[in-house]
Amino acid sequence: MSQVISAPAATARAATPRRDIGIKRRYAAERRFRAYGLAAITFGLLFLFLLVSSVVSKGYTAFEQTMITIPVEFTESAIDKDNERATNPQKLMTANYPVVARNALAKVLGVDPNDRASMRAVGGMLSDSVRTQLRNIVVNNPSVIGTTQPVSLLAHGDIDSAYKGQIDLSVPETNRKVSDKQVGWMNQLAESGALAGHFNTGIFLNGASSRPEAAGVGVAFIGSLYMMLIVLVLSLPIGVAASIYLEEFAPKNRFTDLIEVNINNLAAVPSIVYGLLGLAVFINFAGLPRSAALVGGLVLTLMTLPTIIIATRAALKAVPPSIRAAALGLGASKMQTVFHHVLPLAMPGILTGTIIGLAHALGETAPLLLIGMVAFVADFPGSPLAPSTALPVQIYMWANEAERAFVERTSGAIIILLIFLVLMNLGAILLRRRFERRW
Amino acid sequence: MSTSLLLLLVAIIGVIGYVAGSRRASVLANGKSSNLHSRPGYYGAYVGIWATLPAILVMVVWNIAAPTYINSTVRGEFPAEVQAESAATQNLAYGMIGAIARGLNLATPEEVAAIDAGGDVRAILAGKGVPLADQPQPYMIAAAKHLNEMNATSAMLLSVAVLLVAVGGALLAYRSIAARFRARNRVESVILVSLIVASSIAIFTTVGIVFSMASEAIHFFTMVPAHEFFFGTVWDPRFAAAGSGGTSGQFGLIPLLLGTLYIGAVAMLFAVPIGLFAAIYMAEYAGSKFRSLAKPLLEVLAGIPTIVYGFFALVTVGPFFRDLSAQMAGLATGNYQSFIQAQSVLTAGFVMGIMLIPYVSSLSDDIITAVPRSLRDGSLGLGATRSETIKKVILPAALPGIVGAILMTASRAIGETMIVVLAAGVAARMQLNPFEPMTTVTVKIVNQLTGDLEFTSPQTLVAFALGITLFVITLCLNIYALFIVRKYREQYE
């Protein structure tokens, strides 16, 4: 019996000096787990990179605009046939400027003015906005009539795309927007130096336009600026005042509890709900005009307030109680303590939170759609009550356009928006680095 | 006097009051500031407050009360046959009187005389840039004149009253200044009241949201029965036919809700594992250098406006999925037919998932970091590997917080608008194929409220019913998240 028992015990000791506790398997699991974590972060950062690079690669060309610089003959017969501009100034406004431009281009290209099909193709190379461009030249200085002036004309959006190589020229001619003839002219003009890419100032200065080559974010930017000013002027004082009360003065009772729960919930309410609120209260009930920057600013203020209140309260909390005790001990009133000592010390944190809240408000689109800011606004809004639009809304409207050239514009506008957001956030970070105090 | 000029005058009186008050206090102090109860500035501020605050209050009350009074007076003077008409007709008439009144203010005396002599009112006013819908009736011109008179009187009375109150308040306050007068306490109590008013704005906002949406939604439910909205399975609102208040469309919430939840679920499917693993790695494995670089970069994803994600989904991700599926189908069957549409549940959910990664990761990161060191040390000391420690000790301890974070993220997913507007499609369908487009509550709110609006048609009002549904769902998710976090929070100390 004893032999039977002792035999396995002896072999066990000899074969496995250490008990198998699955250490290899467990270490493998450990490595796998770690790899999952790293993979998750990599995945997130990869998509950040993809998102930014996709927008930049599609959009950087928007900052270049193809222009055709040619001598334009402001012939009297085309603009003001019967020489009645002295008596009828309206004549100069309604003259057929596209024909003037088309004839000028045809002359440079050597196209027979009687070949109608060719002439139409020549006209198609120029933007429709040459009408206003030439009109402004003539109206501002009627003496140019009868002379020949070199003018930089906007190329048509399709020619612009073709020149930038965004149109696949290997597709059959009937399936693309530029004909072989136009491509030939384009190359001819490019060789002679008449057609070239210039820095696109229009995208910063112009308003909405149905023609991509003449569309810009200038008007939308002014609208956004109005709204940001309104948000800043309203939400900073109100938010700081609310936070001071809740953090420094409020007794612990049901009312203040209610306010606190409320603020936390408001921070999580979907932004579109604020749009509905704005529509019902500011437009329907208070009778403010639709599409106005004032309404947009008020809606964004309500949306930003919780963010600012939460940030401000955190900043006030971070000021150590010893500061308050010292001020009170020297005979300051509670109000003096807060306004003379606590608030200045919390200011960097408050401003950081405010800038981040403003950056959020700048990128917000959904509530603005509901209060009618998706309007086609081509003129600069003169006041916060005038119809205006906003940068992200302009992006939304362009994103819905089908033309290739608008994809480029949309990406360009997104780049502008992102640059602003980066600047604001950098400002916030610098502010925090520079003024933050550790107690 | 215009409102802005009046405000400016009041402000000037306030500043003068401030200076005069401080001076008087300094004089009373007689060179020794301890003679005073408060510092001189407080006496000045006391006078300033008395000069401005009551005057502004009068102005606000007047601007609310006077138009109402004038309105009812003008309506009271309508001829009997007009008063017998419906409210809508009377509103129309009143609107026209307002327009004529505006036009008369612009017209020259000769033109006014011409109108009195029975001239063509419409043509004259059109020349002033005031278009009239119809040739006005004689009583309207008389009423318009009366309206203008009353407005002028009201403006004059207002100016006088405001200036009197401002000057009077300043003088009263100035006279009450004495050495032992407790100016600081008075001023501080005014400041305290304004602080309380500021903090109740949060309450007003919530009340505003609930009331505005509820009243419009109730209006909607009088036209469309609530059960048809909440349990209807067909969304087909049709267009708002002008003038007809009838319900020609069907307003079923179910397909929209299904789409919302489906897209949200797909988004969470991407966001939760990635965000959670990222948070675990950041909190437990990453060195401080890696962490200080990767964490802010990942949080950039939360700072990018959602419209940018929407555009990314529309022009990059959607076409990529479509072409990828065409290639896959081609390799498998030889038929290059894409089975994923460019606008689909998958596209919208995937891009939204990316957007939500930082929400999950930074919330969970904080919670995981808050688990005390001793729990880790105990587990590691007993021989567990780090991943075993995380899975068996840290995650169970952090679970309530993580569930709370996930619920809050889910409420973001449900309320997200711009990504789904651009990437999910507009067709309200009930189906379960993630490769097909579906639509959400938020998309339909935007759809129903862009374009021309008539606040009487169910097609417009349904947006408010959808909005309040959305509000209630997200509110419940957030409150439940807070509740879970509070109830199951481990007490470490």
C-alpha cells in the first residue's frame, strides 16, 4: 500500500518543480489586454488624424482661386449703345456686361465671334459674377467706357476645378462639365500666363453665392462675431454672478438644491432643444425677427451659461478658504471678500472656462437652423437685428450643395472655423499656464 | 425721446449721483474716514443705484404696459361692425392700422393733407416704403392718427416720468447721506439680490423650455391625438397646405424613435469599448509623458464641431463604406453592387461613435483614477497581474461611475443633430438593416422647422412634440445616471 501511495508523490516532485499556475497564459492575457488599450487610443488618434487630413486635403485648394487676366474692351456699343448714361444712370446698371467679358476672352483666344456654340463655351469659362465685377468698375468710373483695361476676371467654378486637377479629364467629354475645347483654351491661357491661381481673398470677404467661385464666409463670419459678442456680454456677467451666489452665499436649502440640479441638467440638454426654446420664446412670443444674430446670440447664451457656471464654480472652489478667512479677519464684509479677493484670484479659471464655452458656441449649428439662420444672406448684416447667418451654418448650407467646387469651399470654410477654434483653445491653455496658481 | 437716449440720460444722472454722493460723504468725514460708517464710494454707489434702478424699472413696466393699453384703446374704437367680426379679422385690421401709422409718420405734411383730402393712401404710403395689403377704410386712417398721437403722448410721458424718477431718486438718496448711514449694507443687499436673480436664470431657462414646448405640443395634440403620435408607426406628415388646419399627414413617432435608438446603439457600440479601453490604458498603463500628450489629443475629438463630423461622414466615410462594400460584393459574387448606402445607420453611427470616444474616455478615466491606491496594491500584492487587477478589482469598484458615464454619453448620442442630418438620411422607415438609411427625431425637428413656417399647422407644431419627447428622454437618462452614481458610489474614505 505504502508503495502505491508514495510513487506518484515522488514523480510529481521530480517532474514539476513548480506548480503550473498558468503564468504564461496569464502573462499573454496581460499583454493582450495592454495591446487592446493601446489599440483603442491609436484608433481614436488615427481618426482624429484622418478627419483633419481629409478636411485639409480637400480644402486647402479653396484658398487659391483661378483668375483670368485679360484686356477688356469697354466698348460703347455694348454698354451704352445710345449714349444715354447721362440722362439714365440705370443704363449702366443693366448693361450686358457678360457679353463684354466674353468678347474680350474670345478675342484673346482668337475665337470667331460668329461661331455661336464656341462663343457660348467661351462665356462658360467665366464666372457669372463678372457681371457685377465689370458693372462696379464702370459705375465707379464711367470714363473707362471706350477704353481697354486689363481686368482679372473670376474663372468659372468648373474651370477652377479643372485647373486645380480636380476634374477627371479621362472621362468621356459628355459626362463632365468642361469640354475638351475649354480645356484646350484653359491650357492655352495658362501657358500665356493670362490664367493663373491667385490667393483667394473672396472666401474671406464675400457672402453666400450660388456660384462657388464667388462664395465666401465673410458675411457668415460677421454674423458669428455678433453672436459671440452677445454671448460674451450676457453669459460672462450672468454666469459669474450666478456662480458667486451659489458658491459663496447660497444657504443650503431646497431652492438652491433645485438650481444646482437644474444647471447640471441644462448642461446635458441637447442643443436642438435650445433652438426650439428660442423659436417659441424669442421669435414667437417676444416677436424678435427671424434670422437675426440677436436671437442666435440669446439662444447660444442660454446654452453656454451652464458651461460657464460649472467652470466658474470650480475656479471659485479652488481658491483656498484661508484667503477668505484672512479678508474677513481684517474686517472686510462678505461681499468685499468675494469681490476684492476671491474673484480676482479665480479670474484665470473663469476666463478659461468662458473661452471654452465660447468655442463651443461658435461651432454650434443645430439651434441656429431652427431660428431661421439658414437664410441665403449675401449682404453684410448692419446690426444684430438684420438677417445674418453663422460660420457653421454656412458650412452646413455648402455641404448640401452638389458641385465639386463647393466641396472644396466647404472644406475651406471648415479649415477657417477650426483655425478659430484652435486659436481660442490655445488662448485658454496659455491663460491657464500663465496665470494658474497652485496653492 | 428714444429709448437709448433716455437710457444714456439716466446713466449720466447715475454717474453724477455717484460723484456727488462720494463727495458729500468725504465732506461729512471731515478728513477722517473713520467718522463714516462706510467708505465714501459706497455712499456714491447708493445714490447711483437710487438714480438708475427705479428709473429703469419704470421704463420696463411702461414699455410693457403702454402698448397693451394703446392696443386695447384703438381696438375699442373700431366701428361696431368690425368689432363683430372674428379675432383674426380684427388682428388684420389692427396690423393695417399699425402700418398706416408708420407710413403717416414718414409722410410730409402735404402728403398727409392729400390723404385727408381723400387721396390714394396706398400709393402714397407705398412711395414711403410702407406697402399696404389693401386700400384702407376711412376709420383706419383716423385710428392710425389716434394711434400716432397716443404713441407720441406715451413717449413724452415716459421720458418725463423716467427723468423725474431718476432725479428724484438721486436727490432722496443724496439727502439721506449721513455719517452713520449704513450705505455699504444697502448697496451689498442690492448686489446680493442681483446675484440671486442671475442664478435663477437657470430655473427660468428650464421653465421656459418646458412651458414653451409643452404649450406648442398641447396645441399639436389637439389636432393629432396623442396615441396616434406616440404609437403611430408611419411618419408621413405631408406638406402644410396653406390655410387648412386639417390633419392630412400621419405623425408616428415609432419609426423616428427606432432610428434614433438604432443609430445611438451603433455609435455606442464603437464608442464604449474604444473609450473604455483608452481610459483604462491612460489611467493604469500609460506613463505621464504619453498621458499628457495623448489625453488632450483625444479630447480634441470632443472639441470639433459636430457639423465637421457631419461633413466628414457625408464626403469621406459614407462614400468609403459604399465603395468598400462594392469591392467586397465584387470579390464575393462578381457583381460590383454596393450593399452599404452612402447615407446609412452604419455611417452615422460610426462617425458619431468617434465623436463620443472622448466623452466615454475622459469620464471613465476620472472614475478609474479615483479608485484608491490601496485596492490596487492589495490585489497586486496577492499576485494578480495588472490586467487581472483591473478586471477583478478596479472595474467592479468603478462600475457605477462608468455606467453613469455611459448613460450620459448615450444622452449625447440621442440628442446629436448635425451628424445625423448629414449622414443618416431622411427616410423614416422601420427596418433593421444597418446598411440602409434611417432617420432620427432630431433630423425631423430640423426638417419640419426649416423653410416657411406657419405656427398653426400640425406639420410645424409636431417639432415641439418631438422636442419635448427628446427633452424628457435625455433628462431621464441624465437623472438616472446621477442616481446610479450617487447610490452605488463606493465610500472609500
